[in-house]
Amino acid sequence: MVKEREDQQDVQSELDQAQRRKPWQRYLEASLGLRNYWYPALFSRELPEDHMRAEIIAGERLFFKRIDGKVYCVEDRCIHRGVPFSPRPECYTDNTLTCWFHGFTYDWRTGKLVQILTEEDSALLGKVGIKAYPTQEVGETIFVYIGDGAPHDIREDAQPRLFDADLVVEPLVRYKIKCNWRVAAENGFDAAHIYGHRDWVGFRRGGLTAYPLGTYPSSKDIVRVLEEDGKPKGVLKRDDTQVYAAEIDGVDIRVEGYPKDAPRVRHEPRETEVSCFMPAGLQVVGFPKRGMVHFEWYVPIDDDHHMYTILQGGYAKTPEEREAFKRECREVLGPLVWNEPGKEPAGFNNFDSFGRKWTHHAYAKEDWWHRERLFKPDYIIMQWRMLVAKHARAIQTWGNWQKPDEDDIPQVP
């Protein structure tokens, strides 16, 4: 008991010192996201053959097309007068994109200017072009590289379980939320925010009537910072302190079904393993049920919005097993995690969307990055901030691109 109390005091002491020093300054500067990283842009099913789609990631306006099965991406902006292609795209051939304004025509594969319909012999041909972005498909998801130069291995930027053998995935949702990506990422593995999930219908359906009000690590040793070269950088936690009851003015506040004679706080490792990886991806092993892996990303759109992206994963060896898993996700497990906003019952992650929306204002407008008061359950968040500040390859900033008007941000149907 004495050792446990000392460990918890150490956690709070380190939090207090860190808040005063702010050893995560680079993280505070990363409101637009991180640069030189792979980001999930679309689910593969959202871009059928010969279709085009516009997206914004980390402030950069992107335009995607699938040609002969492969996805290509270029900047959504003509070099001539700066207009976007996406409002009225023209493709006279499979591999070219023509600007609707003056006929400047580019190769989807390289971004090079290959023709100008209003000046066929222009001296600009072959000398200039638009930026072409590397893309790759993993887990039925289209990733795009936001950065400079040749991209590195995507395995360094995506959750490790996404590359497991026999993994089968079911894309669940991409949903735009007005909230900075950092607030969203921190919410994803915020230990104590389980309190807000206490009424989730999945607990009752699964017989989990004694799920805790809150959780946190009992000591710094419970949290692992993952910094190995050549692998994704992240933070892993298995909270081992569970709070099941508390008291307010003599009133007992208790998890429904939790015995009156049981201790309010229990110390035991939880089965669920939660990790957050740079640039902005969560991995939860054992959710929403054992044997599954839950993936989610907080893809920055601009400094006020992120695209909340959720993918459900499981394991299967045969086509029949794969289809059975995907069907279970679509019909049962998916709605437990995310339901269309406004529909009942709300999914587990609908609460996270709600919480982020109402957290954003204080951090964006009222300097809560410096005014917040962290407590022991936030130890994992502090480790995440310091990890990003230490290892971020580059910080994305406004420069060549500027923040679009609200009406210019693509909407996902």
C-alpha cells in the first residue's frame, strides 16, 4: 500500500513539473498536424474505378482518382489561376486532368503539365506542373503521404496490427468533427474519460454491469513509450486502477450493479490494450469484443477540424470466415461503436465525438493548452505530448496553402 501511494505521488509530481516546464512545445505548435507522414485519406470503397474525390488533409487540398485499379492524387489547384479542379473536373483521357477554366491539362500520375487546350504550343509544356502525392492502400483504406521527398515505409506511420496476417477489416465511418486533431487524439486514450461512456448500451448487452467509472495507471511503469527505430512511435497503456464508486455530500455514487461491500477502487490489470501512434492513429486490442482490433484516426483537415476515421478489425482464415466477420461488423458490432448521429442507441464513439466538439473551443480560443490542470489519469497524455514533440519529423504549418472557407471543406456523404 505504501509503495502504491508513493507511485501515485510520483505520477502527480511529474505531471505538475511538466505543466510548469511545458516540455512539449513542438506539440503545441502542431495545430495543423505533422508533416512527412502517411495519413488515411479515404476508404477504398469510396473511390471506385474512374471516380474522383476531393479531400483536405493538414490544410492541403487534394484530388484523388482511381485509374486501372491504382489510386493517384494531385493537388486540387491549377498553376495558372489557382482554381480547384474538383468543382468541375474534366478528364478527356484516362490519365489526364484538364482545368475547366482555361484548359491546362495535367498527367494524374506525375502532375506534369502535358497540354494547354487554349495554347497547344505553349512554352510551359513539360516544364511545370502540380504536386503529385504518393498513395498506398492498406486495410481497405487509401493512405496519402503529406510531405516532402520520397516517402518512407508506411509501416512506420500506421498502427502495427494493421499489417497482421489473417487480419480482416470492415471500414466503419469517416465523420468530420469541429475539433483540433490533438484534442481528438488525446480523447482517444484519455484514461478517465471512460466516465462519459458509463451508460453505453454495449456494457449492458455484454453483461458488463460493473464497468468502472474511471481508470488510470497506478504508476509510471504501467505506461510504455514506444520509440524503436524503424517502427511507429507511440504510447501504450493498460490501466490497472479502476474506480467503481465515490461519494458526493454523503451520497454514494456507484457503478450500477457494483456490490455495496466491494472496495471503491480496485487495482488489477485490464485486458484491453490501448495505444496511440504518430501521426494520429489509435489501436485498441480487445474492443468492442475479445479477438478484435479497433483502429481509429484523427486526420487533421485544418486547425479547427479533423476527420474521425474508424476501422474495425478481426481475424479469419477462410473467405467464409471473413465474410461472417464483416457481416457481424455491419449488423451488430458497427452500430455498437458508431451510430448515425441522432439515432438511438448511440454508439460508444458517438460520445467521443460529442466530447471533442465541446472541448475544442477552450483549447482553440481560450488558451487551455496553458490553462488546463492535469491530474493522474492524464499521465498518458503527457507522455504522448512529449513523444510527439521529441520525434515529429516536421510540423505542418500554413504557408503555400491557406485555410479554406468553411464552404470549401469537402463533405463526406
